[in-house]
Amino acid sequence: MITQKQNKFLVALALVGFTMFSLSSCNKDDDSDPIKEGIERSELILTEVSGEAVYPHGDHFHGLAAGVEGESVTIKFDENGDATSGGHLHLEAEAVYKIELKAWDYNGKEVQNDFIASKAVADNYKAFLVGGNFILNPDTDDESGAIFQPRDLKYGDGTDVNGQFETTGILSYFTIGHDNEGATKNVKYVLRKLNTGLKATVTRTDWNKDNYATLFAGENVLELKFEIHAEHGHDH
């Protein structure tokens, strides 16, 4: 028969065990979620990249390392992902643009690189560019469609990002292509936290799929909404 004193001891022991479990659970969550307080504002910086070596090929670009950077335009977003500045873009259809994400938490700390601090962290995240009903470049006969290529090169710890299945899209490259000229396209840059193991299944042609959320279960960390109007560019 358990005495009252023994019963109190057992209750206390159970409480200690529960507290330890709760702490370990919190720590585990912290490891996989670098942004704990949300994102107050963010930016997408688009910089034109040109050069004879730079050209589209299927679902990716060649020659980016030898590209020359030109003018930049910045879109600014609030905490809801709505554009507060620069939200209607006029882009050259055949031009290639580097896209850089910047984001700040509610303490004013710049946090975009926290998503790629290490491979273990980055394995949870992938960027998509959804909407717009783009004709993708691999579906054309003359390389005249759209490409969105995440191209992060290094993790925050200094190790190399190896190949398309490891890239996240904090740094990416984009072209619209002549097949997508004309009407204004409403798009969203989405940074998604994926369920374990799914990132390795995202290919370079999945970036614009309307059913991305069904195919790649998880939750969106960012949804940045803006408009793109593709037009004939100037002669280079």
C-alpha cells in the first residue's frame, strides 16, 4: 500500500519527468525552426545578369558564374507578404535575373540566412514561385520559356551546397522567356517548410505547380505576392 508520503514523491517524480520531456521537445523544435518569432518584413532583390556565357538550358542556366551583374530592383513586403514598394515589375522577357531574399524578424535581425545555416536546417526548406501559369522552358522547343533555379552555393557553416536537391532558393535565378510575354502575371514567392524527407523529391520543374502544397506537405513560412509584366527588352 502506497503511503501519502510515497504518493507525493511519485507525483513529484512524474512532474520532473514531464518537465524534462517538455524541455527536450522544445529544444528539438528549436533546432528545426530557426525563425521563432515570425518575420516582420522582407525583400526580394532582382539583379539582371548578362554575358555571352549566360544562357537557359532546359530547367537551368549555364554560365552564371561568369555573368556580369547590372541594374537591380527591390520589392519590399510587409508581415503579411503584401508588397509595400515595387510590387509591379516590368522585366525583359529574355533577361536572366538573380533573385535574393532578405528577411527581418520582429527584433530587426536579418534572418534569411538562418534557413540555410547548415544542411540539417536547410533540409527543411524550399522556395517555389507559384502562380502566373508560366510556360516552362523544358516544355518549349527553342528555350523560350520560364526558369526558376534555386542556386544557393554555401551553407552558413561554410560547407558546400551539393546539387539541385540541396538548394533552397534564398538565392535563385529567374527568366520569364518570350513565351510568357503579354498579360501581367500574379505570382507568389513561397518559402515552404517541408515535412521530413520531402525536399529531396523537389525537382527543378516543380517550382510553379499549382498543387505544390499537396505534393510537398508542410507549411509556408513566407508568401510574398507581386506582379510581373514581361516585355521585349532593349538590345544588348
